[in-house]
Amino acid sequence: MEHLFICPRCHNSDPKYIGYKNGIPYCRACISFQGKLAETSYQIQGDPVLHLDYPLSKAQEEISTQVLEHVKSGKNVLIHAVTGAGKTELVYQSMEYILKKGGHVGFATPRKDVVIDLIPRVQEAFPKLSVIAVYGEHNSKLEADIILLTCHQLYRYPSYFDLLIMDEIDAFPYRGNEVLHAFFQNSIRGSYVLLSATPSEKDIKEIKADHGDVLELFERYHHHKLPEPVLLEKKRFSMIVTVIKKLLQYQKENKPTFVFVPTIELGEKLFSILNLFVSHGSFVSSKEERRRIDIEKFKANEFHYLVTTSILERGVTVKNLQVIVTDADHPLFDASGLIQIAGRAGRKIDAPEGEVIFIGKEKTDEIQRAITEIHRYNKKAGLL
């Protein structure tokens, strides 16, 4: 009788993902994750002093202190904080504590773009420490005082982190991926902090089952409410006409705009039409090699609008941004994604408001849930 083989890296035990070579079992679920591993002997090189040029809000300070208390006692934490609440700042104090003890600190997230955007922010907060980013082919250096990385790269860090922060736990491809979840668990030798604006009931149950705690922050750092979406029920021709009119209006008002689409195909078709009537725009997606360049041009006001897939639903902050979601009733748009998208608006302290428009042929359950949840967050924050 064959013994049950359980992969030590990803915990897979499904026979259909287990192969044999010379009678020795191996795991096909995680075999593509190959490469050198980090050296656990690395020691902190710089001075781990936290430096912030801006004060935290009272609500942020309270959550930050609670997180630190949990980390000191070895307790894990899930922070449920609305988009624009300043989630990253909530873990800096705990990072400083572990770093001062000589521990290894990592900050992981599912998407490379978010890792890249984090580099200057974390470096500014810890100016005397070395900060590296590890993702895709960018993995020649694996050790530093603070490691920012995609969750795919966690396999390089078995039993490595004394504190691991995992951002956007609800985002693709981390959500529901058992291999990536196993890499996360295997990389921890201390405690962890999970961050999410839209955690699932499963996420909350799991952290509590792991003797962890859930901390909530429903107030944005600038004390203004989350922009609440408006739904316009329109068929395709009317939808396109509406988008054109809104983009022309926003251009006159000098308001940059994201136009979200559910698929690359629909995005390409929509942009080919919009481009005939509204200049200074571009289309970005996960397959666009020039995506980073186009985003920088957008931030520099060279582009007035971007048609985008969900690739920009997280991690990008633009002053005075307006948001339009086309085909909002498409099955690919769930409530979690729509909430994240709506959260792109009104993020800056000197531009705390923005318009969020959902356009679809009908109001779906997911659209209703998204609108209801955003309203609930504002109510719990005492802003209604």
C-alpha cells in the first residue's frame, strides 16, 4: 500500500498532482517554483528607526498600537480597513519593533505593480535601512533589512520571517490559491499581519481559528467618506455615449479618470471608439508592456484618462481621480472588486472627493452589495 505523499512546500496531497521519478514522488502543483533560497543568517545592517513626515490620524494611531501589542505577544492580526485608510502605515510601528530586535521583516502582496509602488514609501519610512523588491525575474538579491515581494516569491523564504505582512489577501491570484497560501504559511517563523479592504467571511473565520484578532478601520485618514457609487442603467450604445460625455466634462474640469472594463477585448473595443472623440487617453492591461510608462504619463497629466482592466483596481493613488465602470453588471465584476475600484476615488487629503459611476444594463446582486457595503462603511465611520 502506497503511503500518502504530502508536499512539504505546498502541502498538496492530491494524487493527480503527484508524479514519480525513479520511484520517488514529487509535486507537480509547485514544481514550476524553482530557484535559490534566501540565507536565514542575514543580519540587519542599518539603523531601524521609523521616520514619518506626516502624523497618523487618531484612528490610525489606535490601530497601529493594537497591532504592535499583538505582535509583541506573538498574536496574528487581520486588519480590515477601507480603501484609502492608510493600511501600510498601520504596520510600520510593528515593523520597527521587530527590526530593532534583529528580526526578519517581509511585506508581500499578490501584484508586482504594488510591490514597485511600495519601494519609495517604505524606503522613506525607514531611510537608514536597505529595502529590496523581489518579483518575477527581479530576484538576483534576496536578502535586505526589509524585503518587499510578490506572494509567488515566498517559496524562497522557508521559515524566514519574524514578521510577515500580507497585503491584499482578497486579490487575484492569491485568493483561493492553495499553493501560494502554503508558501505564505511556510515562510513564517514569527507572527503575521493580514491587510484587506474586503476580507471574506472565510478570511475572518481562519484568522480567528488561528487564535488571531480582527481589527477594523472604516475611516479614511483624511476623515472624509468613501465616494458612494451611482448606478446608471443603460444599454451599450447609450453607455458609450455617456462615457464620452463624462470624459469631455472631466477634461474641461481637469479631472483625471479611470474607465474600468471587465475584459481586455472589451477594453480594446471601447478605447478604439473613445479615442475618436476624446484625446489624450490610453488603454492598459496586464498584457500591455508599456503599462508602467502609460501610468507614469497619466500621473504626469500627459494622459487625461486610462481605459483599464482590474489591473489598476489596487495600489494606485492619483489626485482628484474620477472613476467610471463600464459593463458593471458583467459576471467578472464581483462586489469585492467593485468596492476596490470605487476606492480609487477621493484618496488624497487635498482632493478627498470624487465621482464613481457604475454603468450597466441592470443592477446585479454584486452591484447592490458593493453600494450597500460602501454605505455601511461610511455609516460605521460616523460620516453619514
